[in-house]
Amino acid sequence: MATVRRLAFGSQVCGNITEGAAREWLVPDGCGGYAMGTVSGLRTRRYHGLLVAGRKLGLTALDPIVTLPSGATVRLATHEWSDGTIAPRGHELLAGFELVDGLPRWRWRIGDVVIERELAMMHGRPAVAVVHRLLTGGPVGLSLEALVTWRDAHKERTADGPPPAVEPVEGGCVVEGAFRLRGPEFQAGGAWWLGVRHRAEAARGLQPIEDLWYAGSFHAELRQPGSTASVSAWASGLDDPPPPAPEVVLAARQRSKAVVAAAAPADNAQATLALAADAFVVRTAAGPDVVAGYPWFGAWSRDTMLSYEGLFLSTNRSSEGRELLRSYAATLSEGMLANTADTGRVEYNTADATLWFLHAVGRHVAVTGDFDLAAELLPALLDVVDHHLKGTRYGIGVDPLDGLLRQGAEGKALTWMDARVDGVPVTPRHGKPVEINALWVNGLATVIKLAWQARTGAGSAVRAHPEALAGFARRFPAPTGWLYDVVDGPDGDDPAMRPNQLLAWSLPYAPLRPEPATLQAIGAALMTPLGLRSLAPDEPGYLGRHRGDSAARDTAYHTGTVWPWLTGPFVQAWHRLGVSADQILSDTDDHLGEYGLGSVSETADGNAPHVATGCPFQAWSVAETLRARRL
């Protein structure tokens, strides 16, 4: 039986600050919050902390200090300061790090003394539990210094403003009236730690410096091996404490095993990915939803629907998926799903999220046989078709001359290639993009199939589907041997080699049958060990490094940067020809032990060695990798 992959790192990696800081762990709370950090313990991002409740960062660190029998004290923490120095140098004492059932475990060695730390979050509540255990040696004293803040996770807080308000209470303290700390023998502090530096933010061209508030410290004596000292922190129900920390850790481990068992994985890689998928499925007051990526994305409908099959159907979570689909259907407006409210307002600026929704409903019914859901949602799906036929927001509508879907509006990037620099789209793709129309053909066929299953009519989809299918076959094949990326654009038809055409062959009701020679050409130009490039290296405008400040990164985002999610359609297209893609998928195994541990990154450099970039933990990357493996 497959188990959660055990990811372990020896002292060579743990003691190397560069390698240890490049590998990040994540523990979600199931409601949008998380704990996150690096193997070495160095906080490299503004987002790193032990208690991030939704979008608010609270407890940033619990720095351990060990007092040995000789009276000597040893700090096990690691911080980088504004001048680039690293002190204290606790990473040099880190003897081992591993993920066990998805939970991080550290071990520090000081002579014959070995201290272990385990961390877990309470599922369904913003609450973290941290357990320290003496494994060998002793007796020793253990102090845990609590560094806190209370701020938007996307920003910094400095000593220029007032410090966080800390109120001592029995067994700990309450910070800003927002979250509570509990542990042994609390002693109040009260001072700024000035100039803490986040090297990852510096590399991204963002503000890297913040100040942390020393709220106080917890103290315990670990007399013999097996002795423990625990600290908990929680940000809801301040007078309703979570269970003791060891119980939270045990419950989290048992839940991880249950998640993996329910997914029925075929191998350890699938087990690891099933647990990774669980991180993105959250429950809010409105019901189940999907976090697009940790640590900086919220819910995006395109990401949710594109990820649906991998996150819910490939992991046997169809009951939650059903609830999610019903809830999203209720939000349709003018035949469109909102793209996101992540920016602070509801926006409908997407041409494909709604089409991915049609696909998600179709796959749900095909996999589960849930014809009742098909009948329930069919009126909304028919309304989607009607609005797209007559035209809806942002110029999205069907061209009656060829039955294809066009889109485009000034200053908008409506496809998944949606990056903008200073408000100007980098890849606007106005006209009739290839993947939008593959999704349109697939969506129309899906609606017709669902109507047949519901024993009712499919309305205007019956006429629209053959027109779109014929239009696609006539308009998109290019003299190059592959498909145009966009037809009828402002500058005519665009023959650039991009991966979007893969959907024309990979979707269940794809408009075309794949040709081996075409897939081979695409693979030769675009495939890397982590996925496909967003533009071929020999195309004008190709950028092979997804690095630098925000403008540089956004410019490269879809002009050469690698996207692991595209592995799914590439493998699916070959699968339709009866060709296995085992080697392609095996290349991702090593990636599970780097960058975002046990997960798949958002992006990677287009140029070798294709170092991972972007979000370390990305929903559609995990979902499509898992779905492809399930094939």
C-alpha cells in the first residue's frame, strides 16, 4: 500500500544555509491559513510564520535556546539581518529535517544533546501546535522566544509605528486581541528586533526589511529523553483553547494518512501528490473552495476549475466537489464566473474560467455518474452558452461567420496568460485564442451530453457545436505544422509556438485528433523536466529567466517561463494516441524534494537548469501532475 512519501534531508543540506533556505515546507489549516518556513529555519519571505490566519501574519517564530548542564546557552534559531549577516547560526547545529506524513520535523544536535521539534496545525481552525522533545542527553533548560506581529501577510510592520499590543494572560499572552499564545512558564518581553531581512523578497524587488516584536518567552526543563515542552497559538475562539499540542500533532498525522488512503494512490509519488492536493482544498463560510497557491494567492475561479479534476476527482473527494460546483454555479453573472475577488473586488475579467467550469461539471458527472447534478446545473449551463452566443463582457462572444469565440478589450488580458506591466497586458491575445476555442467546442459538447443524460434538450448548443467544430478545423491549422495560437488578432493570425494548442487534442471532446509529429515538435521546443515553456526559445520575445523585480518577472511570466500544469494536457494528448509518458512524469519526482517540499511549484525558468520560481505550492501544478499520473 502506498504511503506518504517521507522527505528527509541530512546534515549536509540542513547545515548549508543556501540549500536549506531554498527548500520550504507548508502546513495548512484547512480554512485558508497556514504555517510555512524553510528547512534551515531562516525566514526568507514576508509570508513565513508559524501562524498565518487567512491573510494576517501573527506568530512569526519560536526561537529555541538550550541551556546545557554546564550552564552554557546555545541558540538554535537562524535570522538574517539587514546587513546580510546570519545570526544566530542555529542551522549549523541542525542535524536533520524531514516531512513525516506531511508534517515538518527538525533535529538539532549540541554535543550529546539532541532536540526535536514537530509542528502541526489543527484542521479547520487557525491554530498551530509546536512540540519540542529531548531525544538524547540532558537534563537541559529550554527557552522559546516568541517573535510576533499582526499585519497583512503581503506587507511589513516596522518600529516606526506602535508595537503589537501584548496582554499577559494565564499560561501565555494575547497579541493585538487577535491571537493567543499558550505554553509553559511565560515571561513577558517587550522589545523590537530591528532589521530582519527576507532574502526572497529582496530577489523579487520588494521591500525585504521588517521589525519583529519580542512578546516574551516560555521556559521548561527537559530532564530526561522523552521530556517535552509545547507551545500553541490560535486566532479564533481565544477563550476556547485547542487540544494540547501533542494531540494536535497526532491528529494531524492521522488525518494525513486518511487523506492518502482515501485517494487510493498507486505509488508513493501519487500519495505525496494526494496529500499536496489536500492543502489547496479549504472550507470557508460559503463552503468548499480552492486556494490557488501558497503563500500569496487566494481563490481564483480559473485555477479552481482547471484544477478540479486533479484536486477532487483524482483524490476521491467528489462529495466536496459537488458542493463546490453548486456554489460556483450560483455566482454566474451574464453567463460568466467571476475571475477572483483576490484583488479586493469581484472581477469578471476572464474568457476561460467559465469554459473550464463547463469542463469541470462534465468531468464530475462522467466520473461519478451524478446525473442529478447534471439536471440541476443544466439551466445555468445553457444560460452560459446563450450569453456567449449573443455576447457578454469584454468583447467575449461568438463570431457568426465561423462559430468561434472571440475575446478582447483594451487594457485587458482575458486568457490564462494574463500578466500586465504598468497596466499594459504582456500577452493580450485579442481575437480567437486556440485554447479558448478548444474549451468552447469541448464545453458545447459537454452541455449536449449532459442534456442527453438529463433527458432534456440542449438548446442552442445543438446548433453551435457543429459550427464551432467546423470553424476550428478550418481556421486553426497553420502551415508550420502546428496550430495558430490566435486567429483574427489585431495583426492577423499568430503562428507562435506556444503550449495553448495542446487543449485542442487533450480535452474529452477535443476538436482535433493529435498527430504524433506535431506533439513531437511541441515537446522538442517546449518540454523541460518541470513542464512546458510558455513560448519556444527561437520565437521573438522569448525570455528564459523568470527573475528580477515585478515588471521583469511579469514580462517573462508567459513569454518563456515554464508552467508545470501544462504537463497534464501534454501527457493527455499522448495518452489519446495510446502512448505512455512515464519518463515525462518521472522527471517531476525529484522536484517533490526541492523548493516547495512535497508539492509542485507554479513556474520555473525557461532556460536550463530550469530552477523553480513563483509560488512554491501551486494548486493547478499539483492537480494536473496528479491527474496525469492517474492516467
